[in-house]
Amino acid sequence: MYEKYYNGKKIDFNFYAYSVPGCETGDYVVGQDVEGSFRTVERFKEYKDVGFNMVMSGCVGTYYGEEWQTSMCKKVMDIVCEAGIDKYIVGDQAFYELSCQKDGIIGEGKKFASEKELDEFVANRIKDYSKHPIFYGIYLKDEPHYYLFKSFGQICKSIKRVRPQTFIYCNLLPLDTLRWMDERYPQGGDLLERRSKYLNMYLDETGLNYIKYDDYPFCHNKENKIYYIRCLQNAAEICRDRGVDLYFVAQSFSNKVCGFDYWWTPNEQEMRYQLNLLLGFGVKELGFFTYMSHGANSTEFFHDDGAMLTRKGERTPLYYATQKVINEIREIIPVVTKFEYRHSAYAVKTFNSFLKQLDYAKNEKLTNVEEFSTDREGVLVNELYDKQNDQYLYCITNMTEIRCKEEEGAIQTTTILFDKKFVVADVFADGKWSKLKLEEGKLHIKLAVGESAYVLI
């Protein structure tokens, strides 16, 4: 069954990372700042070698409206192009500032008197860098509050009128505590209801065809991330119901908060876990925070060895782990990208601290699954559907806490009872496909900690 999805056509799936070589204050070398030392073809080839095909420039080559031919933006785009990367998101200071305005930018007393005037501004502003062969999109404000969405919408629609194929990059807020989100989400309802309003308002105002946000499951204070799975379900449901895509930025860093270690750098198993889990929620684009130790924040907060490259430009174990896992999941991407998220369900035998995320998740009925269980910790099963081929894909993820010493090397068996009409399944595990017979609809999936399998029926 799986063979029909490998048709030789190029799969348009983007991988990229924040804090690419270079930053807004120059490039980090311990004890000094050397302008441009990391903005080289060799450094961006190294970035590409991880598996990244897109550069989200952030502040590495911001365009301020200066003479285009001598601008840092053009220099960086030329370097990235020479390195063989064909997609570039421009950070344009003018659009960033406009996206920070409350209550819109068109009308009496606003920046622009009419849509026509805004369109003329946009056309003039992008006329040079939009002609660059690797230009892909424009970056707006990161994690905007809901009251900025009117301005966002007016900018987005203007850019699309001027140049319809332009991608507009906007990373939204995750689900977090009410204290933290109170002024950022629309009013009315509980935390989840307000987060849903936030996402729907974004789609309504901008007319864009995707939701993107970042969230990070691995932190020392595990109680803080109890909403991680429910947050994914919420975003995936909205995307499903509205017919738009879900994009995501995954954890690839560590830092300090208030003087103590808070987030940690994922190891290979954790990177594998989170990327496969995200594909199971129908994610169609993957970003990473961060590639180099974050330059936009003080070195006091971001550990120098917590990203893929240190500030000296030395590769950390995460560089190689990310490279390995991206290569692995490329094998399933031609299949999973043809499917849309439908539902998710879980089974738990013994709760650990990481599994508390499932306490807050929805446990739904899966279309073709009569029941399922696991023999150790816990398992999450996501259902995806390909309407064109009337095909179902199930992503089975071992939810055992990866850094749990008691579970190191342990194998968890999940038993799934499908509808008895299914007598065979294609299973993707350990990087390869196999065809398995189902006895009375029953299938056994064995997974180590942090692993996922895909079942096509």
C-alpha cells in the first residue's frame, strides 16, 4: 500500500532553524565580536548539511530600507544561495514595526489612508529583494498578542495582493499558564477556549493557510509542560476543521530562567520522539530553536553548548543527532504529508512525571481501532486520513519518559485491535517498511523509549 505514495515527485517539506550563522550583534567568538565571521558560504553549507533547506533570517541580515546592492540583506542572501539553499525568509524592519501596531494600520489617523496606499508601500519596499532567486517569504513579529492581528491581517493581505506567492512567516504563542497568557489571549472562557479564540482570530484576520507555533516538552520543571499534548491536539483540530496546515518549531536548546537551569538540550532519542510525534499530528513544516546559541538574548541565559553549534562555531552532539533524525524521518515524509490529522487516543499502564501530559489530553475514539493497550508505561496513537485514497495512517508513539533510568533500554509492546476487516498492514519502523498479517485484526508494535511506528491500513 505504501508504494503508491513514493511516486518520485519532490516533497515540499521545509526544515530550518533559528539563530543561523550570524546574529544582530555580529557573530559570537568568545571574548570578542567579529562582524561577519560566520556569514560565509562554508558555514551555511554546514547548516544545509544538517538537513535544512530554508533560512529564517531573523536578525542575521535584516533589511532596513538601505541601498539594496550594498545591503547586508543582499550579501547574506547571495551567500545562502551560493551554499545551495533555495528558500530565504527576509527580516524587513518596516514590516516588523507595522506588525507591532495595535488596531490596524489603515484608516483615518493611521499609517496608511487606504489599501491602495499600503499596497504601493509594500510593492516599493519588496521590489528589490523579492527578485532574488531564493526569496521565499517575509518575517513578521514573533509571538504576537491578539490585539495585533488586525495590523497583521492588513499587512498579510497587502503582501498577497502585491505578490501572491510570498510566504508570510509568523510564529504564534503556545498554550501556557493563564497568568502568562492573560493579556495575550482574547478574553472570555477558560485557558483552552481563549487559546482557540486566539488561533481562530489569527486565521480570520490574516486569511493565511497555516498555523505555526513553538513549544518545548523537555524541561526540568516537568509540571510546567502538562499542556504540551493538549496544545498540539487543539491546534491540529483547528487546522483539520478549517482545512489549513500546521507548522511547528521544536526544542533544540537549553537555558537558565531566574538563575536555575530550566530547559534542557534534547538528546538523540528526545529529538526523534518530538519530531515523529509532530508528524503524527499532521505537521507539514519543522523549525528548530535554536541552531547556534541564541544571539538575541544575553549569554547569561542561553548555554553556549545548548544548541547545535556553540558561539565558537563548534558542533555539539545535537548537531549530529538532528542530522541523523532528519535523515530518518525523510523516509516517512512522502507518505505522512499526504495525510491529514483526525483524532488521537492514549493508553496508560503506569504514570510517570512525563506522562502527566496525557492527563490533560483528549482520549478519543479512533475510526478503525476497536481497542489498544500497552504493557509498560504509556502510548499515544494518532489517526491520520488520506481522503483521496480512503486510506488511514496511525502513528504510534512510546510516551515513556526518555531520561528515566529504570526504562533505559526497555522495550514497550503496544497491542492494537483493528476492525477485523483489515487482514494486512504496512508498518514503518526502524527506518524501513514491512508488510504484516493481522490475525483477527490484531497487531503488536514493539518500541524502545522515544520511538514511533507508522501503521498504514
